Amino acid sequence: MDATTPKPPRTWAARAVRAIFMAFATLLVLLALYTWFVLTWSYSHGERAGFVQKFSKKGVISKTWEGELAMVAMPGSTPEKFFFTVRDDSVAALVNASLGKKVAIAYEQHIGVPTSLFGETEYFVTAVRVVE
């Protein structure tokens, strides 16, 4: 074919395949943008104090640290459990070093994370300090 030969017109099937591909690509881009947004924007943040009673690294594809903090309001009362996720290994090392001690954990709440690939909970721990 030279430059003067016109291109053959596309068939309806080729146009349909192209439209499906473009729709799928658009959905992937929108999902990626949504995931980026919910992982960078924090709905709330705060601190909770208590004793870490369970802390383990979990996941099939992406490993995250999942923990359980027992918060005791008064001695003798049933502790309330606070489930959290740690994505940073340096913060996880601090949590492991403070097991058995009363700690205060700083967290950010990210609601709407579309998959458990980034953690099992919506509470992501950012810092840990031992409370005397």
C-alpha cells in the first residue's frame, strides 16, 4: 500500500472491540485513581491506648501486619478490642518491641479501600509509643 491508497473502513466488530477495550481501560484508570485517593486521604486520625494482644503478618499477595489492641477502661471490665493494620515494617518493629507493655498507637482511618490487599482493617497505624 502506498500513501495514496485509502484505508479500508472498519467493520462494526472492530469498532465494538475498540469500544470495549477503551471502556475497560477507562475503568482501570478510574479504579487506580480511586484507590490512590482513599489510601492517601485520611477520613480521621487519632490515638488509642491499651495492650497489643495479637500481632501477625498476613496476606497472600501483599503481606501486612494485622493486630488487635485490648483497651481496658476500668480494671475488671471486659476489654474493647481495636483491630488495626500496619503497612510500614519499621512501625511493625516498634509494635513487636512493645508487646506486653501498655502502648498508645496513632492511627489514620481510610474508609472505602476497595480490597483487603492493602490491609484487613480501615485503621492504619502510623506511630507507637510506650505509655508508663
